[in-house]
Amino acid sequence: MITDVNSFLGNYPFRRVPGTSPEALLTAMTRVGITDAWVSHLPGLWWRNPAEGNHWLYETTTRFPRLRPVPAVHPGIPGWEAVLEEAVRNGAPAIRVDPGQYGLGPTGPLMVQLVLASAEAGVPIVLAVRLEDGRQRHPADTAPELSAAAVRTLIRLDRRTRLLVTHAERSFIEEVHFGSTPDEANRIWWDTSWVWGPPEDHFQQLLATMGSDRFVFGTGQPLRIPEAGVAKLDLLELELEARRAIESGNVRALMTTRSLPS
């Protein structure tokens, strides 16, 4: 069983990207052996109110049970509390927040309110460091990247907070992990989509220093090809138990972990 925690549906606004429909995503998943995927509404990331894409996302994932919705919540839009409640009612495994895309400070008062509310509701938050390499981004795509300092600040707000950080490279992950307390580090999970495999072997080195329980499988498709994500695991010197944890076991921990009250 392989769960992809980092996939998208819908058109990308800055260039033509194939494979953005639910049917195409499922075909790609089947091709590489991915069982199920957490999906976000890709075009909504650039909408003034990204939550307007959530209804379509819920309808689509209802029709395609292998896909699970990760709805967007914008804490700067009035009524965001109802959006969070809707995510809970719909059984979303997590909510998606992209403060850079929203023009919000990643540790400002609006983000703090959302993180605390998410902790109270028991819902993890998905945060992306970036979506594309800066060298190929469209000039109109000006959202700043998430900082390691912001992740450390957010995880310290409430001992029930759980974060899934996607599209992070080795140096970012190390800066957060080794700059956090053990309790804080144990409430942050990292997807594999942006971690280099051979010849740099960044992934192998991270596993050696941090262990396999902090990582979950993510592809970033359709902006990235899923074969690359599977190949990273194939090229690791990794025991079967650790591989299974990255592929699906750690996702269950991310969804069920409960820390001490704030």
C-alpha cells in the first residue's frame, strides 16, 4: 500500500500541465502502484478565496474513492472557521494552508488563529515550502517560499499541532528538525517530493540522522512525475519495514497522533 500525500487536481495557471484530471491522476497512480492520494485543488491556490474550490474537491473525491480531499483554508477570509468545520465533517485527512500564496505573514495573527483552531479540531495542516523550482517559475508567480523559522514558530503554538510540510529540501528539513525540541520534531512530517536521491543521496543521509518515521511519501504530481518518487525509494538502502512506514504507515500516525493539551 502506498499513500501519496502530495497531489493536485485542476489546471496550473502558468503553463500547460498534462494529467490534471482525476482520471489522469488515477491512471498515473495505478501505473506506479500508488494506492490512494491526498489531493488539493491546484488552481484554487491562486484564487482570492481558495476555499471556493473545496466544493468541487469534495464532489470529485466522493466520485473517486482512491482520492482524499485536502481542502484549502484562508484565515484572512471571513467565515474560515466554517470552512475548517466543513473539512472535519467531510472527513478530510488534513487542511491546506498556503500563507505566501494568500499574501499573509506565515506567523502573523491570522495564521496563529488558524493553527490554534486546527489543533483544537484535531486536524493536521499541510504547508508547502514551494510548488516549483524558482528557476522555472512564471514572472507572475511571486509568492514567497515558506521559511524554516516559520515552521518552527507554528509547531510551538500548541502541543496538539501537527504539520505536514511538503516540497522541502534536505537543508530546510535539517534546520527545522534539529532546531526543534523532540516533542516539536515528532509533530512534523516531511513529504519526499523535494528530497534528492542519488547521486547526492540526501534522502539516505536524512534517514540515517532522523530515522524513517518522520517521512511520508509524496510526489507533487502532476507538476512532478510520480515515477521519480517511487525511484527514490527503490534506490535507498532501506529495510522493508522502514519502506512500508514511509509508504503508508507514517501517514496513519500523522492522522491519529494526539499530543498533550496546550
